[in-house]
Amino acid sequence: MLQYFREAPPISRTLAAITFALSLLVYTYVLSYSNFAFRPQAFLQLPPELWRLFTPFFLTERGIGVLWDTYFLYTYGAKLEVASPRFSQRADFFAYICFVCLVILGLNIVIGGTAFATPLALAFITTSTIDSWGLPVSLLGLATFPSQYLPYAFLPTTLLISGPIGALIHGTGLVGAHLYDLLTGLYPQYGGPRRSLIATPGWMRRLWGTRAELVRPYGTVLNANAAVGAASDGVGVSAWGVGWGKWGEGQRLGGDAEGSGGLVDYD
């Protein structure tokens, strides 16, 4: 199990592990829920409780939600981190998580949610199904439908169990995922700017590093510019002590990589 954990995608495995551990400790009453839940008023006091910007995303729903939310966070997070063509670097995936979390936080200042692991998992599912648009997917073996409708299949259950407010809280994850897709994909394709409106900060790229070679489930992706710099050491530019290396600037797969420093896809 330890070897499997080490070989898992680093961002997704860390997120899932912290979420499971913190939620388990909170819901077994080892730790107090009130110390980690989202409370906007806690930021107005002195000193402000800034950790509440992060800890709500490690809190799942109660009961079986501890297992389900952890499972969805890891399964769909790993799928995005490893196989999604939109995230050519781990830094891009990390920037996506930060953006979605900010949207969830902002909306829940109004709605009043306190735990956000479920909305974040639903955002991962939404973005993942956008990448596999139109492919059939089965929900617990009970129904089969196009994958883009999978995130919405969870909302009726939430509506029945948690009521309208619970459904709204979970729905903030869908809003964050679609807003990210709008500002980085759909909007530029429909007459908007030709580049993404959401840029990955340089410090994130330095934190996660770059790789000259990226192994995808469908083949190997090489970064033309990074490959030149990596010829001497074979791994590319190292990260700030993270130890996973990093990938180059890149662009969407299928683009014109020649002379542009983009990505080249080798089957």
C-alpha cells in the first residue's frame, strides 16, 4: 500500500490523504468540527483565522461521505492530473484547484456552506467529464448516459438528503468547474481572446517544476523546448525541493508545436 501511495499522482494523493485523515478525526470527535469549518466572520477578528481558507476543502460529508468524497477526489483528481490534455503541467492542475476553490469560497459566503470536499470533488468530476464529452458512463450500474451529465446526477440525491441549501452548496463545484472551462477554453473559442484568461503564476511553475517528457495513458508527450534543456540531465528543470520535476510551457495537444515550443504527441 505504501508503494502504491508513492506511485500515485502527488497532488491528488496528498489531497485525498489529508481529506480522509482530517474528516475521520473530526467525525470521530477527536478534533472539533468548529475549528476547521468555513466561517467568514473568523477572518474579521484579530488575529484572523486564515487556516479556514484551506481546511474546509478537507472536510467531507458525514458518515459514508468520508469514503465517497475521498474516493471521488482521488479518482477524478488523478485522472485530471495524469491524463487530461488541458493540464500540460502539474502547476496548471494546481492553479485549476486554486481557482475552483476561490469560486466555491466566494459563493458560499452567500450560501453559508461550511465543508467543501464534496463541491471540490464534483468540480473534478465535471471537468473530467467535459474532457470525455459524449462517452457513455454508468452510475452504480443503474443507468447509462453521456458522461457530461454525470455531475448533475448527484444533485437530486443531495436535494433529497440535504435539501435545497445542500444542493446549492454542492452545486458551487459545478459553477467553479464550468467557469474555469469558460475562461480557459470555451470563451476563447467563441470570439474572445485567443489565449487563456487564467494564467498559471510563475511561482507555481517554479514550485512544481517542469518535465521534458510526460507519459500519458495514450502515449508519450515531449516538450520541444524543455527537451533541449533536459538533454544533459535527462529530467528537465527541477522544482523547489518538491522532487517531481516540472514540465514546460506547452500548448494544447494537436496544436502546431513546430517552432513554437509546444507539445509533441508520440503514440
